[in-house]
Amino acid sequence: MSDTRDKVLEIIKKINHMEIRSDEVNLFSTSVNISPLDMVYILQEIKAEFGLEITNEFVEAISNTTVKNIVNYIEQCTTA
């Protein structure tokens, strides 16, 4: 597992109190049920953890998405 993935999963668990078992599950699906407010808190935690700016592009990239897509976006931003 990648360090970025582990951190993202830890942030989601901290905010949503739910363990995500698949990188491919949509975070807004009924099985995960992350609320819009939870997503705001997740965004804030990701910003703090990875030093990313919260831009419209960032919000669009990780909204209504999977853990895998979030990790890919973070790694893309932090290696650029």
C-alpha cells in the first residue's frame, strides 16, 4: 500500500468513522454514505496533510469519486 493511500484512508475513517475496503468504491455511494459536510472536512484534512491548495479543480477531482482517484490526484500534485 502506498503511504498516500494509507493517509487518505485514515482521514476518511477519522471523519466518517467507516473503514473503506476498496479503492474503487464511490465515496458517495449508499454503502459509504459520505455527506457533503464530511467531504468538506476530508478536504480540509487532505489540505493540511499534503499541503495542497483547495482549488475548484481539486474539489472537482475528488468529489463524487473513489479513493484511488483521490490518491492519484494527490500524487500527481505532490510530484509535479
